[in-house]
Amino acid sequence: MSTLLKRILSTSLCVTSFFMFPATAQQITPGGIIHFRGAIVESPCEVNSQQQQIEVSCIRDGKLRSSRYNTQQIAMAPESLQQIASMRMQYLNEQKNLAILNIEYK
């Protein structure tokens, strides 16, 4: 074979393999990253405490819903409030005059 024919064959072989390599090199990975975007469309409930009373005010469906509880009633909130959030009171001392009210929105 002539030198020119050998060069043409080797060049075409290299070019063909160059275009075929990316198609075979791609691998399917089992994971990835998904980005979500959004907004909070309803504000959280407002909580005010006065001595042994806790007032919880929530805006849902454009209406203000307020409820007042004493510290013993906080775990037994009405069903309308339980659909929005669950509340738990944790006392910090034995006298039960310092507490943390944990509100977990659903």
C-alpha cells in the first residue's frame, strides 16, 4: 500500500473513533441533584403569652383564627389547630415557671 493510502486510512480510523468514544463513555449515575424553588404562602402562627395563658393566632385561607389556652391545655389543642401545627411545652425547671413552647408546622 502506498503511504498516502495508509495515512488516509489511519486518519479516518482516528476520526471515526474520536466521534464514537463520547457515545460509549457516558455512564448512567444512580444519583443527582434536584433543585426546588418555591415560597411560603401562609405566614406562621403568632404566639403571645401572658402569665399562664397562651394565645395562638393563625391566618389560614385568608381568615384569622385565634385560640387561647392555659399551659395544661396546650397539648390538647382543637383539631383545627392540630391540622396546622403540633405544640409541645417543655419545662426548664421544677417550679414550672420557665418553659419552651415548641411549635412544629405540618
